[in-house]
Amino acid sequence: MDRREFVSASALALCSIPAVSFSAILPKFYVDPMPDWLVALVAQNDLGIASLRSYQVKNQGDQALGGLKDGYDILNPHSTAALIQWGACGLFSPTSKFYKSTDLLADMDLAAKYLVKTQHADGTIDLLSTNFHSTPDTGFLVKRLAMAYTLIEKSGTPGADKMLLNLKTFLLRAGDALSVGGIHTPNHRWVVSAALTKLNELWPNPKYVARIEQWLGEHIDMDKDGQFNEKSTFIYSSLTDRLLITISKGVKKPELLDYVRKNLDMTMFYVHPNGEVVTDASGRQDKAVIGTLENYYYPYRYLAIKDQNGEYAAMCKLIEKTAGLKTGGFLDYLLTDNTLWQNLPGEKPLLLNYVKTFPNSGLVRIRRNNWDSTLIANNPVWFTFMKGSAVLQGVRFASSFFGKGQFQFEKLNQNGNVWELIQKLDGPYYQPIAKDKISADGDWEKMPRTDRPQSEVQHLETKVMIKETSDGMEIEITTNGTERVPAALELIFRPGGELKGVTKIENTKDSWLLKEGTGSYNFGGGTISFGPGLGLHKNVALRGALPAMEAPTVFLTGFTPFKHTIRFS
């Protein structure tokens, strides 16, 4: 299990516990009683601890003693560190069944020893799925393990000093690596800086601060939209928010919080009606994934309380409603800062009717209460539509024009209330190459097409016009130029729903044709209507088009010159 799988795995494994009131069993001596929502997360964490312990190697003679295996039976530092991270939350929390548990502490000590044993001489660890001797992956572990160190120390668990000594050994060695090591991606700078911040809070060291300042000297990678460079709305934007809060608090740089606020303000326009986050413009592995907003809960809660911001408070409530116990993946954040246990300020209604353009991300968001639509540039999927729980997760258009007819555009052009998308393609043929450029050995690669005259050049221009209607959205597609080119429009729906008014295309897994009239897609009580249809052929695997997605897909087909208008409501 790598660093990216912990939160999702814990959410799936642990979210079955009901959110009941535990305040009656809180010890009277506990100075700051935990609110019920936090106690519920602690109870959920207990299930995670029990699950993780089942993966730990316990055989005394085993070289891997103390390590934890992932779901692929691979021992790794990330799974091992997770036992310490989640276990610390249990030791610290009076309502946990692991509160001050010496048995759990012994397992955590074995885990700490395994981390020290497998740590490289330079202080780094490996992410076995991809990164080796990795400073950033060391940073991911160190930040959370430093928080665990604090929780264990404050728990007063008998025998904790011995375990903490082993954990300190790992952390200080890692600190040496973090003070000099390199990174891969923009967010890694803040991962390393936040980890060094936490280490500096425990064991102040000028070299930690110097390295933090060096990374911060590159400035924060935020555009005018409020988005970070990677545009990773599900994973790395929220991660960067958490990291910048940590750095801001630890090295006393309140100006860093302005970047967090700007990103949180932007994110409020990236929310689908069902509480999912828009991921279509991401530049990382979360592109177009289905994700909820639990990763933003800590930043919204921290600044809702700090700023007394009612909109942020409303976002917290939305996240609690739609992502619930998934926020438990950040329990250590919530336990190490009891200012977060305060009640949220009064909520301010969220904006549910808007048209918002994010030019730097090449994205337009249109929201009308229970439905929304997203327009996306630089993407073969350039339109989505969601109504309630029914999701049209993508629209694509392609023609079999010289194997390069997949429609994609660079820029969204707005003309009044219409967005215009244009693609121009050329399809040339090539004449004999000049005599002085002929390769003596006849090697084709030595006589490139760029050196050959062109002839019989074919042209194809596709223009897509998108506008809002009284109850949804409308797309008009016009393709002119070379005639009789087969074309197909794909409507890609989220799996699990029911299609009506369409005809199954034989010899396909989940492809359908809307020949005429109106079709519909129903999922969980939400219904999207679409049409009118067009079905002039059944070739839905056009040469040069992207492969069909693993999802129910409705096709509208025709030939150039192609002109058709389809509406969604």
C-alpha cells in the first residue's frame, strides 16, 4: 500500500461505523473534551488500527520483524509508518479502545525499529511502486510521523520513551536527507518544507529552517485563478493547502495562508451538486477521477475558525454530509490542534447559481442548483453534465480524417453567452523528394516528409458552439471541408445507470446509438435527457479516434459536412 492508497483504503474499510454520541463516556479529567464528530473519527480509526496490525510481521526470527505488508504482500515503509500514525491517534484519545495501550505501543515500537532498519544510509526511504532513495516520499512520512511523535509523547502511555527514541532516530536521520535532497514535482517542495517544519518544532535546527527558506524562495506556484501548477483538485491542491498551513504556523509566515484562502475560494466553484469535486483539468493522476472533498476538510475547518468565515463553515458542513467519515484520514491533524475542536462559525449560504471562467486552467464552470456543466480545453473530453446523481462524464467528437480527427481545442472563446471551440486539420499527400535529398541506401527515414512537396491537401474544420438553455445545455457541432468523412459524437455516462430510447450496437460491450428522438439516462433518481438523435452509420471505432471508455456510451453518427445540435436537460 503506497502513500496514495492509505486514505482511500481507510475510508472504504472504516466508514461503516455509525456517527453516534460518545460524549457521555469521555473521562472527566480530560481537559478538552472532544466533540462528538471527532470521537466518531477516533472510533473509526480504531478499526483501522486493528486492520493494520493484521498485516504486521511478528515472527521474532524474521528479518522483516515489525514491518507491514501491503495488499500485494510487499513489505514497505508506508504501510509500516501508517501503524505508527494511526496508532498514535489511538494512544492519545481517551475514547479509543487503544488509549494508552502498551500492547499497541509494543507493535508500534517494532514498526519504528523496522523503519530504522530499512532506512537508507542517506536517510531516505523508498516508495516501492516508483521512487527510490526518495526525499519527497521521506517527507510524506516524516510530516505525519512527527505529528505521531507529539501525540504519543502527550498520551502518557507507559513505556513510550523507549519507542519514541527509536522513532526519533528515524526522524532525525530523515531530517538530514530532507535538508539536502531533491524533488520531482512542484508540491514536493512544500512536502519537504512542511516535514522540516514539524521536525524543527520538535528539535530546532538552523539547517531545517535554511532549507525551508530556500524552497520558499522559489515562491508559491499559484496562478491568477487560485490554482496550483499541477491543477490536481482531488489530490495535490488540497495537499498543498494543508502543507502551507503547516509551514505558515511553524515558521511564522501568515502570508502563506493567503494562497490557501485563494485556492479554497476557487474550489467552491469546483463542486458538483452531489458534493464531488471537478477533476477534469488536473495535470496529475487524479484527472477525471470521481472524488469527494474530504481532503479539503482540514483547510476549510482551520480557516473557517481562524477567519470566522461562514462560507468555509458551509463547505465544512457540505463535506461532513457528502464525505463523512472519509475525513478520518486526517485525524492526526485534528487531534494535534484542539483549536479545531471549537464550533464552526455561522454558515453563509454557498453560491449555487453561477457561470465562472478559469482561463489559466482552460475551464468553465456553470452551476444551476441541482445541475452543472464543465467545459474543458486541451482535452479530448471537453464537456460534462451532471444532474442530481446522473452523470454525463464526458462528450467527445471524432472523424476518420487521416487518422487524426479526434476533436480537441486549445482555447475556449466566449462570444456573449456562447462558447466557441474550433479545430482545423490538414491532410496532405507527398510528392517525390528532390534529387539532391535522395538517400543512397533508400532509407525512408532519411527522406522525411517535411522535405517533400505537398499536394492534394485536404482540409477539415470543426466548430463547436456551446450555450446554456432554460433547463440545461446545448451543443451545436458543424464540420466543413472534405466531404463524406465519417464522424461520431460520443456521450459517455457514468456506469451503473439505465439508458432509455437508445439502440444497442451489436458486437460491442456497452455502446448504443441514438438514431432519432430523445434518450435518457437515469441513475439514483437523477435523470438526464438528451437529443435529438442522429444515426447515419454504425462505425463507432473510427480510425484515429481514442478507444471507447469502459462506460455506457451513446453515439450519434453522420458524415461531413456534419451539422447537428443536441440538448441536455
